[in-house]
Amino acid sequence: MKVVVIQSAIVWENPDANRTYFEEKINAIEDSINLIVLPEMFTTGFTMEPGQVAEPMNGKTVLWMQALAKAKNCAITGSVVIVENSIFYNRMLFVFPSGEIQHYDKRHLFTLAGEDKVYSRGAQKLIVDYLGWKICPLVCYDLRFPVFSRNVEDYDLLIYVASWPKTRIKAWDTLLAARAIENMSYTIGVNRIGNDNNGYEYVGHSQALDYLGESLIEPMEQEGVFITTLDKPKLIEVRKKLNFLSDKDNFEIIN
């Protein structure tokens, strides 16, 4: 599977400008690709004012993602501020080439920024079946909590989209490698760059790792569109050879 990672700055609370930017980048991709990964809250930045920017599931951004996925014949994923029944969600959308949508609502809300005060927490882990791959999409702060992401579903690809600031970027790098290694899964992390209106600086370090924690896309700090190819037969071969996942502990998440 060929995956595109787009790392960029985000115009604060300006969905129109951000959609225009990402559409230009996506349309400039000449290769035949299978999946495009965008950052957390890619239309707005990591805002705690969802009432200013939230969209319904039939809003402009969702329709835009569906149209692009169909036009490029690939899946697109990233998180967006969504409102349903006056409740706000930091929702990661997975849009198939057909326009079908599955979604995951961020479970671990970032209390340090007060995200838990304005957004509703998700309850269910999502495993997406796409092109014979089982994909687990998660959002930013979820990265710090390995129990929820534990590979009990035999997923093949773990994706984190984020707004992870420069001050804690070492944790981002370290934990992405840990998640890849402990779950024997390809792992992709997509983070933004630039500054937001809260005074936080972001340096990206978007990256892709294989099931042993080896880099496929090295962490980088510049704006860019980066492509990698994931090899499922090789993943299966190494899992069978090492058999680490068969020795994992059994557990149940009850809250």
C-alpha cells in the first residue's frame, strides 16, 4: 500500500484556507496512491473554541474529503471538529475512494489544554478494513496510552494524527517507535508545523515506521508531501517468524 503523509502549517480557524492548501497539495501528487494522511484538526488548528468552526457530517469539509477521495481514487484520513446534536467531537474521518466514511472520536482528550471541557470523549476503538489491510486510526494524546492501542485485533497499520508541540517532541518520537515495536505494526504519525494562536510552536516530525521500529520516513521539520510503500506480505512473514504478538497479555478495557 502506498501512503502519502502531508506535513504543513495550519491557518488558525480558517477551514476555507486550509482546504484550499491541502487540495493543491493533493492534486499535485502524480503517483497512484492508496491513502493520504492529514494532521489533527487540519482545517482549524487545535482550537478550544469549537463553536466557531465546527461542521456537521454533511458539511463542507466532509463533502470536500469525499470529492477528493473519489477524484484521486484513494482514501483520505485526518481529524476535524465535528458537531452533532450540539455536542463537539475531535473526530478522525476515514474516507474511502467510494466516498463511504468511517470515523473515530478521540478517546483521550488533552486535559492540559482543557480539551475535555469542550469536546466529548469517544468510547470505541475503530479498525478500518481497506484493501486487505486492518488499520487502527488514533489521535494525538492517544499516543501516550498504550493499553487502548494494544494490538488485540491483529491490525496491520497504526495511524496517529496530531498537533504535538515542539516542547514535547522527544516524547512523540519515542512513543511512536514504542507503539510500532510493541504492536508489531506499521506505524504512521502525522504532525503539523508552524505556530498557532495560543503561542505554541510545532516542528512536525511526521514519520513512518515499520513493525520493528525502523524508519521508512525519517522525522522531518519542513513542510512537505512524503510517500512510502508498506509491504503486508513482509509484515506477515516477520510476525510469523518472531511470534511476539502471540505472547501478549489478555485484558479488558472496562472504562
